[in-house]
Amino acid sequence: MKRSVENGAKHHVWGAPLLDSSLLGQKSHGFLGNCFYKPPEFHYLANFMSMNPVIEAIKSRRAIRSYEDKPVPGSAIQTMLEAATYAPSAINIQPWKFTIVTKKEEIKHISDIAKPLLLQTLPDIADEGLIRFRSALANPQYNVFYNAPLVVFISGAKSTYAINDCSMAAQNMMLAAYTLGIGSCWIGTANLAINTPKVKADLGVPEDHEVFAAVIFGYPKGGFPKAPEKRPPQILKRID
Amino acid sequence: MKRSVENGAKHHVWGAPLLDSSLLGQKSHGFLGNCFYKPPEFHYLANFMSMNPVIEAIKSRRAIRSYEDKPVPGSAIQTMLEAATYAPSAINIQPWKFTIVTKKEEIKHISDIAKPLLLQTLPDIADEGLIRFRSALANPQYNVFYNAPLVVFISGAKSTYAINDCSMAAQNMMLAAYTLGIGSCWIGTANLAINTPKVKADLGVPEDHEVFAAVIFGYPKGGFPKAPEKRPPQILKRID
């Protein structure tokens, strides 16, 4: 079937669902069938479909710890938050709630609470990495949030699977951010601080909730470096 | 700049990185710049780029609990496992290890261990949903893995953040699966069973490891239903 590019093109508008299902594959069997406009020339289609942009994004996203001093637009924050809410959750409870912080003083304040708490938990051994990390934590300039322009805290009522669900929501946010040119990093070193009663109150988190994740976002200084390769999957056992 | 479709097309091969960076945007500022071939006609480009296939996948993936009796190909399993390994992890520890089970008797066996353990934990109250669930669990035919042709168990050495990291790995697997037309569902109801010493030994999981996730995969019977809308993001507080 041959269709003009113009004909197909008008069926896509930003963020809107596909309007004409006749342009899609006959039967919807998943993402590629659902989402991709079928281009007119088959030889082009073959190459176009050969890309899997989701897997590409998963494999090229990487942690970013150096940011431009430039705010993350509100529309991008909204897109990222919506992506978070589409994570799976146990019995569809959707436990995630968000605190959005862009105020530099507040971010630095939480970092300053985090640093001594972290120092206390580090084992007192003469490991080189630990020695460097101790010295960083003792430096008043050091910010556990890497001076990112945006920190999003993900909280939820304490329940068995909220930690799993909120982690998947965080991963959705980081993947969505990446597609918008926005870098991210999960800041595990903030975990102790953000679950103190004082910081929870600051962040608007109810007492019976836990803060499961602190994730920083911003435009990466100098663009995205290539993601390092990960170790091949380690298979403990196959039972076939 | 006008390029023929043929000229651009030859630069993509299945799974291979882009070979000619001159076809890409001038500077790489994230996913769209990195991954997308720049098509020749601008009016087409404008519409093409307006799709965000990653966010589309995040928002249209949904749990699948009814599967065709058809195996998941080994190449798809490998792609999904690789996607898992590209999740972020605390201090890049990459804690995930995998057990792949396709043997129906083994899957049913673990389900049969899970059901009485689950029954014990259910509160003894006259809730309609709970009554239905109790009766399902008492039915010998009921399989907590929904007779899926593939179950992947994700384990890791016990450590503070392994549960977060393995949850993000699970989400990467489920997103990758979706792009391959493969449905999935995290089976939280298996959690008690899969952490008993007997089942851990069966699954090849070392004693000092925890099994963080059991995820089922397969081709959805009747295709993918439309994903239900989720609640809008709940923002506890903004600090600007």
C-alpha cells in the first residue's frame, strides 16, 4: 500500500493518540504496532522499524552528576511525573506522591543534613574510595545533590510493595527525562536525611509515609556522555 | 537539507548503532538527537519527532494476565535481560541475577507453594475481594503465575539498595518486552514462596541472596488491551 508522506503526517500531533488506525498494522500486537505510523516506502519501513527507540533509551540513559545552571521547564516536569504514574503497582494502588524542589537553599539544606548522617554510617576502614568520600562529605561546598536545578522526592504510605512500585516510577521518570534531553541521578546518599521527621515535614510528607527516592534532574553540562557498558546478564539457572 | 530516503536507509541495520553521525543532529543533547535518523522532508520530520516512543511505551504498557500457549523466543529473552542490566544501580553494583523458568511443572510447583503461604497472610475479614481471592487460592487449578510460558526471577545479594535496583531492572524488562509484543506482570503474590530456602535452592539462588521479583512474560491472548488511565500525579508540596 502506498500513501503519500503528507497523508500520513497529518495524523500525528504532539502528544495525541493516533487518529487513523487504518494507517497502522492490521492487528495491534504491542508497541510497534500501536505507536508507529507506517511509512509509505517499504524499504524505508524495514529500516525504520529496525530501530527500537525504547531499548535504545534504556541502554543509553546514564547517571548525570554535572548540570547546567538552567531550570527544567514545568512542561517537562509534568511529562516526567505522568510517566512515573504509569509504572506498574501492586494491586494497582499507585502509591507514589511527589515533592518538587527547585529552591537551591532548600536543596543545600537537605544536603547539609544528609552529610553528617552519612559520615556516621561509613565503616571506619582505610579504603581509598571511602577516604575520598569522607573528605568530600567534610567539605562544606560538597552537595549530595550535585547542585542539580531540580530534585524530585517520591514518597508513599508504608506498605509491602511501595518501595518496588516507587522505584519503577523513578525509573520511568529518568527514562522520560532522558528522551527530553534531561539528565538524572538517583541520590541514595540522601535516603537517611529525607526520612528524618524534620525533613519529611519540610517536604510535605505525612508521618506514616516513607520517602523512597530522591532523584535529581537537569540539563547535562556538555551533553550526555556515552553510557558505559554493563556486565552481561548473569543467569543463575535455567529450568526448561 | 534534502537527502534521498535510500541514502538514509542504508545507515540503519537491526540493532546496530548509527553508522554515520552526519545524518544526525549537529550536537547530541539526549535521546532524540542520538537515536533518530533525520528524515529528508522537514514536514515529515516535524511530525515524526513529535512522537515520543519511549513515553508512549511507558504509558501504554499494562499488566497482562492471559497468555497464548506460545514460547517467548530466546532472542527476546536475551534482549529483555540486557535491558534489565542497564537499569541504574547504587554505586554501579549491578546486583541483578536471573533465573529463567519455562518448565510448566516447575512454575506450577512454585505456585502451589505460594498459595497456602498467601492464604495465611490474608486478614480474616469479610471483604468481598478477599473472599473471592481466598476461594481462588483454594482452587487447585489456580496458578499465581497465570499459566504464563515464562517466569523470570530477579535476585541479588542482600544490600540496602538492591531492592530498588532490581525493581528498576524489572521495569526495564517489562518495557523492553512490551516493545517486542510481549506482555508481562510482576507477581507479588509469589514473594513469600520464592524466598523460602527450598524454592531459592530450586532456583539456583544463593542463601545470602534475596529474590526481589518474579515477573511473568508471554504473548497476550487477544493482543494488548488499552492501558487504563492512571491517577494524575499527586504533588505533596512544591518548594521553588
